[in-house]
Amino acid sequence: MAVASAHHWTLAGVVRVPLLVEVIGEPGVGKTHFSLTFPKPFLFDTTPKREAEVIVYKLYGAEAKKRYAWTTRYEQLLAGIKEVVKRDDVRTVIIDTGADLQSMAVEYELQRKDRERLMPYEYGRIREMIDEDIIELVTTAGKHLVMTAQMDDEYVNGQKTGKRVPKGYKRMAFQADMRVFITLGSAELTFMPGGLSFEVTYGRTLQPKRNAVVVKNRFVDVTATGYQKIEGNVTFADVVSLIPQEFWGMLFQPEDLEVVKAAPRVQR
């Protein structure tokens, strides 16, 4: 029998701590594909144009209806997650994207208060609401949680710097166990210590090639490993391989590791 607490659950005496992962990159680089290689995924598409729907159908075919929901309102998303985390055929909850999640939470709070704007100090409460309503709900149910984040122009003193920075749910920078940046071409990354913040400058390329950089991995010492890189198509199997085996029993169920043997791959 599973027993939930604030950040972990137990099964047969083993403490399970689900993974919290942020997947970052420009549109079209494979963030959603990668997210869907996690064990038994269910994806909540928060984009206005249902951008993830075709990818779910591409990878899961007839089963896609059991793996996908389009949500445009915060309360709709919350209700959906409450139902999904009860399902035994779901091990991973995906929110695509984290920036949309934050915007929906702000809109929900504005409607609840019948206001047109929030005071600056109220945004902290918005993030606390997301942490309690979404992140704790999913992780205490023993499910992995994946959020995607796109990139946005960096501005300094109102001027574009020519660099790009992540645009997602802001607290994922320090809450996530792993943050994975995916690109299709050459990119130069400038990091702040710990991977909490980074900037990207893209180079020109005539031959797209998928690469990923793990900008944060809570399970390793980055001074010893450096920022880990993955060439080619990225899957859940790559995530597992970058986590030392002594943590596997804490993070994964046996069925999770079975997925590693046959994770869906990105189709070129």
C-alpha cells in the first residue's frame, strides 16, 4: 500500500521519490517527443493551438486518447490531474508548457479576485498555488512530472542582447531534479552556477543535428562530470543512464526500467 507525504511515498518499505524534470528548447526541437518517452505518460497540452496533439498520436496511435488532454484553464488542468494521478496506467504527468501553466494560474487568480492585474507581491502566491496544486499533487501520488519550457529573447535595459533564455515555470529552475536543454543546431551556452540560469547564442547550421545538454542534474557533482551532453535523439533511457545506479531504487519502479529497453524514439 502506498503512503504519501509532502515529497515522497513508500511502497513495500522502499521510499520512492518521483523525478521532476524540465525540458527546455526552441519550438520544434523535440521537447514533446522526449517527454513522451517517459514511462506511461499522460500529456496535458496547454498550448492555444493544441501543438502537442499530433505528436502524441504519432507516437501512440490508437492509445493517444488515453494519453492526451487539451486544457486552457487552470481549474480544468487541476481537475484533470486529480483524475489522472489515480490511474495505474499513468506513471508520468507532462505539462506542455510551464509558461502556459503560469499564465493560466494568473488568469485564474484574476478572475477569482475580479481584477485586471495582480500586485507584484501576489505573484509569489501564484507560484505557491502551483507548487501545492500541481507539483505536490503529482509527486505525492508517486508520478514523475515533466514540464516543457520554450526560449525567449533576453532583454537588458529594454534592449535585446541577441541571446535567448528559458521561458517556463520560474520555480522549476531550482525545484527540478534535472533540466535538459535540446537544440537542433550549434549553440553556445553560458551558465550561472548550478544550472539555475543560462543563456544561449545560436550559430548557423545547414545540417540540423539534435543535441542535448543537461544543465542541471541533482544526482551528480557537476564539478566532476561537467555539463553532461547527449548526441542524437534523447529518450528517458538517456535520463536513467545519467543518474548513478545507487539512486535507481529510490526513483524508479521496475516497470520504469523496462521502458528503458524499448523507449519510443524521435522519428526523423
